[in-house]
Amino acid sequence: MFKENNDNVNEYENSQKLRRFRNISWFICRSAGSTQPFRGRVPLSLHSCQNPQFGMTINNSSNDKKDIKNVKNFVPVCLNAPVSTKKKVAFTLAEVLITLGIIGIVVAMTIPTLMTNIKAKKLRTQFLKSYSIVQQAFKLMENDDVSSDPTTYGYGEYYKTFLNYVKGGMDCGNTSSNPMKSSVPCYQMYNGAKHYKSLDKKATFRYQFLDDGQIVLPDGTLLLFENYAHSVNDILAVSVDINGYGNPPNVAGYDLFTFQLVDGELKTMGHKSTAYNELDKYCNPNVSNNMNGVACAQKAKENPDYFKEIVKEFK
């Protein structure tokens, strides 16, 4: 008798729990978009679906009609609850190949321009750095009251004084009292070395303009001096191979630039006050002469895009 009453109590409790679940399930199913009433209960472990609109998970499997007592492990079931029907999208092999082909074409079109810009930026940086080093050395000499007048120095002697005002400079010699070193990074123009070229690359640049002494800086930059002494053509000029003699193309106006000291002030060759100021003649890739390129320092200083243009010219 006691057992029968206990069973009745359990059955009553389960029926009350089931009623509450049905009420809750009606609200869930309506929220999930189902038009069908609650029909039973199933274990939580069964496959469930998710309503993307309301962000709730509901069970859409068939009802389990077995009489299971532990209703705590059950959830409401909605019939006709919406189930995600999204189709997985993927690219076909043909689409992938077409895309790669387009990317390849774009890369082929942009990389040459990118490389040109990188090379031009590097050359401009080297040019400005070399200009600054030469200028600072002259300033230091001026501060020490050291003469910058070329007429006060003998042939090929000025560069030796200049050497004292650059850090880590190596003496490559000159063509008279101190024979030039015959190996890179020095330029031995009288010992079968490959000569610099004019801007149009057709003529050998006048190497006599570079033979009054050479200094190599720690980064490989080569300074080449010219000082006419005791003549009507008194001039003090410093030409700079901004990337070093061992690195091509060794062309005036591309990686070789000249500066001239005028009245105690360093000027870029090509300035109106310098010895070679005719830009159409001395910085023109369409003109051929053995000094073409000597005046390009002025253009390189004034025009930020000069090196982009010259790199394109040399492709």
C-alpha cells in the first residue's frame, strides 16, 4: 500500500513538472517560429538546432514517447521549428587559378615601379649623406682657419689636408707624389682600371678631373679631388662616388656627383656660380661629351624626383 501511494506521488510530481515544461515549451516554440504545439520530451543529448533570430537552441528530433521519470534531463521539443539551411560556399579550382593569374599580372605591373622607387630613394639618401659629409669637412677646416684656396696648395696636395677632417678615411693616393692604390675601393685610372662613363654612357668621363687625390670613407664612398694650382683655371672640386667604385654603374650623374668650393662655400656643380653650369650640355643623357654628367649634382639637389627619372633612364 505504501509503495503504491509512493508511485502515485511520483507520477503526480512528474505530471506537474511535465505541465510546467509544456507551458515553457509553448513560449520557446512560438519564439523560435514554430506553429505546432509541444508534443513530448526528449533527452538533452539528442541533436538540437539553433534559431538564428533569437539565439536559442531547440530540439528538432522526433519525440521520445517512453515513460522516463527523470524529466530534469529533458527539454521541450518544437515541431516545424526552423532549421538552418545555409549552404557551404567554396571556390572552384578554376576560380582560384583565375584569381592567382590576376594577382600575378598585378604583381608583374607593380614590382618594377616599386623596385625603381626603392633604388631611387637609396641613391638620393646616399647623395644627401655624401653632400653633408663634404660640407661638414669644409666647415671644420674653416673653423680651424685652414686655407681652402686651391692656389695655396701644390698639385695633388689639398686632399691630404681634407683627409684630416673626415672620420675613418683611407688614403688612396694621387697620381704624383703618392701613387694610387691599384685595387678596389680605390680607382686607379692610370693602371688599366675600368673608367667612369659620361651620362649618356657613350664616352669615358674625363678621368684627369679625378686624379688629384682619393679618399675612401668607411662605408665605401669614394671622394675624388681636383685642384688646379696656380693657373687661370683655379678650381677646387670634389667628386663623390656615392655607392663606391666597386658598385656599378659608375656613371657621372647617376652615382658620381661633383661639388665645387666657390668663395669658401660648397656648391653643387651645375649651380650658376660653378665652372660647369650649362645643364643642357653637362647633365643631358642625350648629349655625348666626356664631361656630361658633371653638372647633375645641381639637378639632384633641386629635384626630389631626379633619381627616379635617372633610374628609369638606365633600365
